Amino acid sequence: MIDKGLKFTIATGRDMKKTLKAIPDLKLPYPCILTNGALLADLKTQEFLKITNINPTIINEILTLSDEFKIPPIVFAVFNPNSKKVTFNKGTWGSKGIKPLESEHYLPFKEQDVVSIQFHTKKELLDPFKDIIYKNFKKETNLIYIEDVAYNALGYEGEWYWLEINSHEAGKAQMLRYLTDHLNIKMQDVVAFGDNHNDIGMLKAAGYGIAMKNSPAELKEVADYIAPSNADGGVITYIKSHIEELL
């Protein structure tokens, strides 16, 4: 389909490493939106084309609050943002910097390197923390709060949720606008697919928004069309049946 001229890419909550692992054989010629719109990346070269950092003046305030609530943060940071080839790291925060999840050593960096701070715990613990973050930093951040459906399906005790804190300039919709400008495409010509709350803004911004059948009601309300579920291959089913319209 790409060979026929279809401009296709992905917008995901995953970071670079997880995205490459999820689609190892998909050779996308166009930049991808990663980390829920905090980053725009070329997967072929593994370079970042746009980086949106959290305001560095509030990083320590957020992390201090997480200590008070005893909810450990997972911090995403981009190192050497001014170089052509940047590196991306994810790990737990410490006084010496980030401790990568696969390492025993801390990597020093500056607060302005941080693009996302995430928390994963039970809803009953996360709710009051989320409310304070929203109250104190709503003008400077974009918050994403969604249920970890896959984790809860494994039968763990309680309802587990993700809270993701990004820059107020980050988001799938914001990065989609940047990408369409980059590719000289009109937003009205964009067809966007989504299946969760973090896709609401993107479906609203696109010329035509499609929600999967397994999507939450809030996403379906803003969609122009409901496609089959992810389990039934909703995206590829729609593209194959509408390929002539899309080209």
C-alpha cells in the first residue's frame, strides 16, 4: 500500500525501543509519533526530528511529590538533543540522574533533557496524586491517565493505571499538525485511527477520525467511523476496503 503511494505512519505511546520491537519488519518511510506525541522520530535512522521537553523548572517539584506519595517515577530523557544522533533513555530517577532499567549505573543529565515522566500503580493510589499534579501544573503539562487493560487482565490485585506527564506542547494531535506541515499535507486529508483515550485529540484534529470497535465510549463519540476491533484487524481491513479513496 505504501508502494502505491499511501502515506502511512504510526502514532504510539511507545518509546523508540518498544516501537522498533513491535514492528521490526515494517519499513516506514515517514516519521513516527512516539511517546504519545512527545517525540517525532525517523525509525530508519533512529533520529529524533522534534523533541518536546517538560518545563525543567517543575521537574523536581513533580518528583518530590512522587516521593511524598511513595509512587516511583519512570523518567524518559533525551541526551545530547543538539546532536544529529541522539540517544534516548528510560529508567528510575535518582539523585545522580537516571538509572536505566537494564543497568546498575546512573547516567547524569540535566532537567531539560526530560520528555516524559510516568507512573504505574493502583488507581486508588494514583488518583489523589494525579489530582494534585493537575491542580499545580495543568498549564505546563499534558496529562494522560489510562487504565492498563493488559496488566489488569492478568489478574493482579486492584485496578492498575498509567499516569503520563508530558509537556503542554506534546500530544498526538500537536505532533500530527507538525508532521503534516513537515510533509506538506493538509490536515483535512488525514485519516487517523485510534483505540484509547490518548487518541481523542488526534481524531478530533484529523480530517477523518476512525475508532476501533474496542475503543472506549469517549473516543467513539468523537470518531467519524467505527471500524472492527484490533483483534479483527480493524485498521488493515478499513485500508484495504477504502484504498482507492485513500490514494
